[in-house]
Amino acid sequence: MPNWNDVRETKSPLVKALHEWWMAKRGASGIPDRNDLDPIALTHLLPNLIISEVETDGTETGPFRIRYRLVGTKVVAITSFDFTGRYLDELLADPSGTPWVAHYATVYKSRTPIFGSVTERTTNGSSFTYEYGIFPLTLNGGSEVQQFVSIEDYFDFNLTSAELQAWPRP
């Protein structure tokens, strides 16, 4: 499950569109503020968006948790689960799968987006690949990363999680 930092490696038009928004909205801190996220301007992306927040104890080695604040309708349809209000670490059934916590920690520390792809297996033995982007956000004019806006592009895939094998992630 590769990831990368250069959006030019991304095939997804949805990930590229969110990246364009993120680049255009970067303020003095170099990161857009959550208040800049206008649902009207991003209507075509909303079904695939995930907004989450980071919880830390303020130390370099302390706990790092991701809590989901909003999960788009397409994400809910694919996973058959609305994980709004839940924590990422509570949802990961298989820690050997995609290292989602590490991806969020990388974005948090680097203050830059990360992109990648994930391949999932279906119950009939086939598979599908989707791409994602995780982007940092500040809050209320601050300069620290406090939230993330993510996007998952399933391309033409339309099955639900009931038709997937071991869907161990949110």
C-alpha cells in the first residue's frame, strides 16, 4: 500500500481537486483553516470527504489519536458504517493493514499532505484499488495542525463492505 507526497503521482481527479483547494487556501501558517472549508464550493467532493481531528497530550511521545467528525455519504456507503464520532484506533481490527495512524502522524508532523493507494479484496476473490489524500488544517486562525480533511476516491467501485473481505478500517 504505497503512499507518496507528490500529487502528480495521483490518478484521482477528486484527490487532485482537494489538493488544488488546499493549495489555494493556505494562509500565513501555510495550512488552510477549517473555517475555509466551504461545503458549497466543494459540493462535488462532499460524498468522499472525511473530516477528523487530532488529540494529543502536547508531548512529542504522548498519545496520538484521530477522532472522526464527519464522514461523507460515499465513504459510508462503501464501508456500510458511519464512523462519525469514533476514534481511528478503535476501528482498526488488523494493525498489520494500512498504517492509518502513522499516515495521520506524518501529516501532523510534516504539516503537508500525504497521498496513497489501497487495494482491498472482495468476497468473490477480485480486488479494487482506491486512492486517498490526507490534508492538515488549522482551527480558528491558529497555526497548529488540529484537524484533517481527507478524501477517498473509489473510482467506479460500487460494492459495499458486505462484499469485501476483511475490511479492517474505517
